[in-house]
Amino acid sequence: MSDTTHDAPAASLRLEEILKHVDGQSYPPVHLWNPEFCGDIDMQIKRDGTWFYMGTPIGRKRMVRLFSTVLRRDEDGKTYLVTPVEKIGITVDDAHFVAVTMDVVGEGEDQVISFTTNVDDTLILDKNHPMRVDIAPDTQEPSPYVVVRDRLEALIGRSIFYELVGRAVDRGGKLGVWSSGIFWVIGDAP
């Protein structure tokens, strides 16, 4: 895991590397495909990001990566694997992905935070990839999420969230972090 803050020239180089990686990612145009619904299959994404088929974990990371590129969450709130000819429903326990690493470039209001998911998608915390934090009413436990693409989200892993909290600043009674010129609220300041 890389969690680093660099001086200005090095930070600029690191940000260029992250942007090249982000720009190099491509996905099939599932948002343009509208095949008939073919039913549900026994495929499940667990809260920890593990994919299961018929109750058995899918151990091949390349297979999981392939499936992840044809995921789509529709307006009905359900998640589907979509190809040009079929649309198949799957079960998602919480989020579609898990943010497993974080990289920080710069500091203060100029800081840029990026995340990499369990399927190797990299995204920058910005207006196109917003973060939200849900608080469980019964336990008061936070569940932080970031949008990966379209309506697909990643649960920010607990250790990564603790790193975010460690970088948080108080701004008007709200605790949060800066990324891409936006103050992202994590919670109330103590």
C-alpha cells in the first residue's frame, strides 16, 4: 500500500502517473446495451469483495476482473452482468468493489487522493467519484463508499478509512479530507 505525501515536483510526477493509469482504464459500453433480462444466476459479491459462484469463491482474479467490467447497476437498484445479448441478475451484499489501497499526493486543499479497488480499478476522489459515509443507526459504525463508475461503488476498506481519518481536518465542526479541491466530510468533529 502506498500512502505518501511528496514535495511539489515529485507530487506532480506521481499525480501524472496516477492520471495515466486512470486514463488507461477502459470498459465495455454496458450503459449502451439493452438486452432482454435472462434471469438471475447464483453469483454473489460478498461485503469483503469476494465473488462467489454457486456458493464457491471464484479464485481466478482475471475472471473476477472480467466479470467486473460488465457489471451494471440499473435504476431499479439491482446489479446485472450485461453483454450485448443478455442481462443476468446477481446478488451484491454491500458494494460492488472494495477500495484496498490509497495514494495521497500533495497536502491541504491541493491534496489529491486516489484509491485502487480489489479488481485493480484506480480512481481519483473528485466530483466524478464522490465519497459518502453511512452511519449504522444501531452501532454508529461508519461505512464509507466511493463511486467507481456509473452507479457502482467501492466500500473503502477499514484500514484505508482509518488512514483517511488520520489525515482529516476540522472545518467548521465537520471532520473531512481534501481531494481535488473538494472537502469530503467524514463525520462530525469531536
